Amino acid sequence: MTGLADLTLAEARDGLRSRDFSALELAEAEIGAVEAARGLNAFITETPERALAQAKRSDARLAKGEGLALDGLPLAIKDLFCTEGTLTTAASHILDGFTPRYESTVTAKLWAAGAVMLGKTNLDEFAMGSSSTQSHYGPVENPWRQAGEDRPLVPGGSSGGSAAAVAARAGLGATGTDTGGSIRQPASFCGVVGMKPTYGRCSRFGIVAFASSLDQAGPLARTVRDCAILLGVMAGYDPRDSTSADIEVPDFEAALSGDVRGLKVGIPKEYRIDGMGEEIEKLWRHGIDWLEGAGAETVEISLPHTRYALPCYYILAPAEASANLARYDGVRYGLRVPGDSIDGMYENTRAEGFGQEVKRRVLIGTYVLSAGYYDAYYLKAQRIRTLISRDFTAAFEEADVILTPTTPSAAFAIGEKMDDPIAMYLNDVFTVPASLAGLPGISLPAGLSATGLPLGLQLIGRAFDEETVLRTAGVLEDAAAFDARPGRGGGE
Amino acid sequence: MSLDKATVAKIARLARIKVPDEDLDALAGELSRILDWIEQLNEVDTRDVPPMTHVAAMKLKWRQDEVTGAPPRDDLIANAPEERDGFFCVPKVLE
């Protein structure tokens, strides 16, 4: 049954419902694709037995005409979601052997809707990074290559394993999490669609915490429609996450009307940054033309505090991380490195258990929260976060949705930017502002660079207006007609 | 804002991360570069701007104050690196 792994999630859903193929056949094809893509190191744990068992149960339901929303659809799960009985690592040495006795709310919703788990995907340790090279389990490779070159490229991060898997046709879709761009930036680098919903749309229960005021789960898939389908299942209020929003989940797929006539699309002038590649600028221009061609109106808007978003983020996210990661002490789960006192045991465990970037951020976070510096750094950043949020509120008086590039460049080579943390942080310059404001954002592939690498456009919407974001993304997707395929993968 | 070796050692102790003495200088340089870059926030006038407390400006939910199913002890202790008689086991803290 070659070719099943090439289907979109929506096509596979329809094929299963009309019994063109079985969930078991689809699962077998996807398991084969996961194996074929092993060279990418996109998965930390593969769960083929579980996938086959779930697929058999899906077939039983489908045969009775009782198919669920995602019945029989194989997905890859970022290894930041706790999965009951399946190793959960956050790509960290410090979680060695951790096998949760409970399930995250988002994944529980996916399984309850009949989805099939292919495995757990690789990431930057504790989701801290933009390259998926900062993993205890080794770097993830992007399935794309520059034209005529075989140098391995990063898939972006932190949801790089999920993005690489979906691009390589090893999974119809995947879960990711986004704190400052960790769904949108890897989606852009790997030529797939990735959506971060509004903060509070998806429950954070059972997701290994990085920066709790920013972390949001979201889907990655090969089409906008597929993301809409997945988000509809992942979203919803959960009493176990006090920040999850008790707001009705709309039918996101129904939002894809294809009609953007009269829609006001904001173009933020501050996103024209120095050092932005010419081809990124051109891609953005195409996006504007496509939406205008479909009857939307573009308006220039101003988000004056944009340039402060990244440094603001690099106070707040490490501050929250230093508090969240205090729980890794070698006592209750994971790695323990002995010491001559209990403090010695903590210090040794954390020194050996955390990687370089995680340590760097925990130390920065500890510093900005420490006595005497709290006001100067942490409170200052929280005030600037208010200003950034106000910028968006004002912009959405004039525009219904905002169009920007997702990243300032295409994917870079593994090993580049590794010794310069700030250069690495700049990858997220266009994605961090919406994260700080808690707004929904999507990245979709819209073209290729001169060297043949995918480039993404980002749409940002009002809080809890994922529908407008998805509707606009659907129109852009049709106009861009992106059909390039990566050179390496599992589906071929 | 440049951090010296002693400050980095102090932060590392607060964060309970052992940093070997010979690594302190390099780490101080790295962290100082990040903090220098962050300094640009001081250009922004934030007088009269309230610090953000919640991005969605929503009211936290209330619930009844009642016990709602604590996980069984076996589940809580299942991943412990060392346990004895159903308890977490740690190096001696009291002599």
C-alpha cells in the first residue's frame, strides 16, 4: 500500500470512512515511513505496537460506522507531552527512564478521538531552543537539503522532531508546543503548517513545563485544513489547568470558507528589520499580493515595541523556567547523581542532568529573580510585556489579522550559531511578540529560497480568533500552491 | 551588566547546579553578553505601565474546596530513583 503515508490527514480520514483502506494498513504504512526516516533522528521513542493496537480498535469502530473524529489517523507526539506508560524525556538526561503514570490532557483528547500514536518526537531539551540540536538524544536533521548540497540542516526548534517527521511523511500530523515560536519556526524551516493557538486554548496539564505564562500546545501538519482538524480535538477547557480558557471550541474546519473579501490585513512596518534576506522580503510581498488578489485589503500598522520583544522574552522565559525546573532534584523521578549531602546530590544531579542551554537559562532566570535584581529585570520585562500586548490591541483596531514572515532566514546548517546564543535567539524575532501577547499564530509554507529551502509566512490573529487566522491561511495556502517535497523522507 | 566569577558562583549555588571552578570565567562572559543585550530594555519608559500578570485578563476559576482524587502512592513513587518501604529515599539531612 505505497502512497498512504503521502495522504493529507483529511484525505486519510475520508479514505478510512469510505473504507478505501483500513486503519491497520494506514498504520503499517506510517510505521514503515517512520522507519525509513530514522536517519533524521526525529523520534526519541517509536511505538509501533501501540499504533497497531490502536489501529485495530479504530477499524472495529469504523466497521460499525462508529468512527470518531480522528479514528485511525497516525500522529507523532512531541516528547514534551506526558504519555501514560510511554517514556517521556523532554530530550533531557535528567528525566532518564521517566515513564508517566498519567496522560496529558491534549494527548488524552487525541486518543479519545481515535488517533493512533506513532511515537515521541525529538526536541530541544525542555523545549529551549530554535534548532533541535540541544537534545540529549542527538540533533534532528531537516529532511530538506540545499540544492546540490548534502550538508545536514537544522529543522528549527524546539518542535523540530515533529516538524521533520511531518515533512518526511512520517506521521499525518504531530503535536508541538510553542513558547516563543517553537511550533511556527520549525514548521517554516521544514515546509509544513504549524499553529500556535491563543494562550489558554489548549490545556497545559501533563505538558512538561518550560515557561508557563507562554507555553501553548498546537498542531503541525501538511495542510491548513489538517491543522484545523487537529486543533479542534486538542482544544478545550480543562479544570486541571487553571489558565485554560472556558470558551467554546468552534468548528475550526468550518472556518475555512476560502473567502477573505473585505478582510483587513495588517502589515507591521517594524517587521522590516535590518538583515532580513531579500527573498524573505519578496515572499512577504507575494503574501500581500495573494491576499489582495483574493479581495482582502492590506493596511500598514505599527507595533512600536517589536524590537524589545526578544530581550523581554529572554528575561521572562528563563525566569519562569528557573522556577519550573526547580522540581528536578533527583529525588522523585529521573536521574540521580550521588553527593556527600542532600545539596551536593541536588547540585551534582542538575549539573549532569541539564544540558548547556538549559543551564544557561536556569542561571539567567535565577539571576533576574534574585534579591536586588527582581525589579530591574523581571518587573521591567513584565511592564514591557504589557506594552507589547497593547501594541497588538491597538493594531487590531485597524486590522483583522496580521501578515509577517515567520523567520528572518531559511534553515541553517547543524553546528551553525551554536557558540552564539544571541544569534540563535534572533530566529524567533518574528514569532516571540505574538507569544508575549498570547495571540494565535500560524506558519504556512509559501515559497522556496534561492537555494531550494522552504520559507514560511506567519498570520497572527486576535485572541481566540483562530478562525480568521485559519480562514486567511487557507486562502494563502491555495494561492501559494506550495507543492515542493523534501529530498529525504519516509513517504517515498 | 557584567557578572564576575563570584556572582556566577553564587547564582549557580542558588540554582543548585554545580559549576566547576575552571568553567566560571567562561560562563560569566556568556551570561554577561546576554545581560548586556537585555540592557536595551532600559531605553523604554515604563513609568505608569503596570506589569503584566495574565495575558488574557481573565478571571481565575473558583472551585469547591474538596479533595479530588490524589493519585495512588504506587503511582507517585513508581519513578523514584531510590525508594524504601513506599517512601522516597534521600541522603541523610539530619545528623
